Amino acid sequence: MIRHHHRALALALLLTAPATAAAQDAMTVLNAAVKAMRLENVTTIRYTATGSAYAIGQSFTPGGPYPRSAMTFVRDFDIDGFTVRQEFVNTRVERRGGGLPNRVGAETRQVQYASRNSGWPQHVFMWLNPPGFVKEAMKHNPTLTTERVGGRAFRVITVRVQDRYTLRGFFNDEDLLERVDTALDNNPVLGDPPLDAVFTGYRDFGGILFPSRIVHHLGLQPSFDFEIASVTPNAAVETTPPAGAGGAAGGGAVTVTSQTIANGVHYLTGGTHHSVAVEFSDHVAVIDAPLGEARSLAVIAEVRRLAPNKPIRHLINTHHHFDHSNGLRTYAAEGATVVTHPRNAAFYQQWWSTMPVLLRDRLVESGRTARFETVDERRVLSDGMRTLEVHVVQDTTHVEGMLILYLPSEKLLVEADLFTPPAPGAAPAQNAPGNDPLAAELVQNIERLDLDVERVVPLHGPGVASRADLDRAAGTTAAGR
Ligand SMILES: [Zn+2]
């Protein structure tokens, strides 16, 4: 009888063995890591670092490295409560590329905060350090597999978070976490961009083992790269959000204000980034799709109101920087053709060739494939009603493949990022008047192309500017004109 009972039990164990054993093995791996890193009694850490931060989506070349800033931070991480608060200082060191601060030497200070309730792009960063991954994975039904990477065998712990996001942690044969990978869901240009963190140079910091260098990659480019200066286990960390945090997560209402600046030419403002709609006899071309789908839908609705019977046939994308291209896919879903530089088109097509899983947007729902038309030097869109010239900017430090738009009958120039007039009474956004290098580059291009510009329509800033405003910023005050 006893024997029989044992056999039944053994059979039951055998039937349930794979899942149970894998879960136990996963916990064994995580417990071994806690022991190897001496984290048994560690509930908080404070660490400081110096290194580089990169302006994501602001590359000089589409698909190229993001512009670098020098960075330091002090980070308070409550491992058990799962909150992080950091004081972050960065200083722009590269001239080429976009992003703020745009000027070399300009310093930005921020206090940043995240908790389990934060959106994934913030929340995920708490998983991208070894104590955070190891201890939090234990609470998320970890599973274990093995994988060979670069000829070495790793035990891979996989967890699902919020039933949506997958994280994998790679443990080496010393029970140390060498790498975590996952993906983000907030980037329409890159779809579901891969995000990873690589941990090297483990050594003793204040009694625990911690990597001395951490590198993050987002969309296959470095996004952070830092050396750890100090680690204080069980520090009295700050766990409360900074004053004013929580409201800045992009949840604000989208407003679009339209102003008709010439017959059939509409300036669509109402936020930090603007668009321009240009009517042709039977269709409309829209210039720039900034910020994301919500903004695109609001701009499209306004264009429909202004020109009810004219479909949007073209979306002209000035350049690939994500703040100017995050709304492109919405227009593609509407059937508009994206007009851009060939390098930008290749970049978008490369990332959009994979159907995203995390990103759900109109283009995914439409089942359409985005269509592109490219301009490598100059192109004229014209019909009986309208002529719109598309030109490629040369010799700018901002970005490769930048388009500017010129309406010869109206003497209007539409441009992004090269000249942003200051708000009335405010300091110039980038540089002192007469010393704005991007504005000077724009003036050189206007002269090279022999464009007769009366008004400049900037895709940032307080409104339409005059040619004299541009010359004042550029320091090219119009002597001889
Ligand atoms: Zn830009």
C-alpha cells in the first residue's frame, strides 16, 4: 500500500515536473545570484556614476549614433519598494545632431522618479541594474532556459511584467547578471525598439558586488554608458516623487490651432511642434508629423475641416529626428505617401519591416504598408493651383537629409529646427542673436538656392517670422539686399 502510494506520488510528481522544476531552477539561479552579489540583507542602494547620456532619436545620420552628453547622477533605489529617484546632470558635448540642449556646453539638471506604477519606459529602468532584476524577478514567476552567446553558456531568466512586457536576464557561471534585455512600447519610429543593459567589471562596492560599468542600448545604439563611482547599500534613500512629478508624462490634451498664412496655406500650431498644410486643387500636402499619433489625428481632423473634400496625399517629413517623425505612421495609415530624403526612407523602412507586437497604432490596424517617395536634391510638387518646392539642405550640423520647403508665389519658407524664433520677451532658444550657427546655415542654403524668402514659417516657436528676423539671428543682417 505504501509502495503503491509512493508510485502514485512519483507519477504525479513526474507529470507536474517540467513546470515545477523549471520554476525551482529559476529561483535557484536567482538565489545563487543574491548570494554571489551579497544582496541577502540589502533593501536599498544609493549609487553615483559618471559617463555619457545620448539624445535618443537625434542622430546626425539616420540610424547613426545619438549625440552624446557628459552625465553624472546620484540614484536612490528602493529595491523592495521598487522606486527610483535620481538627480541627473548632463552637459552637451557634441555639436552635430539634434536634441536639447542643442548648444555644446549647455547643462541640464533634472530630478527623475519612477515606481511600479510608472509607464513602462520609466518603470523598466529599475530592472536594468542587477539588484533590481534579481530581486524583482523572484516576484514575477521566473522561468529558466539556457542560451549560448558568443561561445559562452548563460542561464537565462525570463519574466513577464504586467502580462505584456518580457525581460530576460543572462547569468554567467559565477552567478552574476551580465545582461538584461527587453523592448519599449512608446516609439513609433522604431516600432518595438530593443532595449538592453550590459553589466561588466563586477567588484566590491561597500560590501556588495556591483558592476563597475553599465551600458544601455536603445534601438541598437548606446543610450547610456556609465562608470559607477560609489555604491552605498542600505542607504536612507529618498523614495518620494519630486514636487511636480506625475503631470509631465504627455497626458495633456492635444490642441491644434490653425492660422491661414496665405491662400490655401495653413499653419497648424498649438503645442511645441507645428505642421503646415498646403492645399492643391484636389488634395493636400502636410509638412511634418511631429510627436505621435494623438497629435497627427488632431492635425488630420483640422485639415479635414479646412479642406473637407481634399484627401491628404503627401506627408512631407523634414527629417528623421523622432520628435518630427513620431506621427508619420498615422499618415501612412490614412494612405498618404511619405515624402522624405532617401536615407530617412531607408531608415523607416528598415524598422517598419517588422510588425510591432507592443506598439498598437493605426498603421498596424490598417494593415497597410507605408509608401515613400524620396527627394535627394530637389523636387517640385505642382498643379494649376500651387507650386511647392522641396529642397535638401546642404552643410548643416543638425542632421543629414534635412528638407526645407519653399512656396515661390507666396515667398514662404517652411523649415524645422534650423531657425526657431524666440518667444516675445524670452531669451533666444539656442544662441545669442547674431550667433546662431543653424540659422546661419539656413541663410547659406537660401542664398545657394537663390530663394526669394519674405516670411519664414518655423515648425517650432511662437509664430511666423520675417526674413529680417532670420538674418538677425544668423548675424547676416541684410546688407546689400
Ligand atoms: Zn531635429
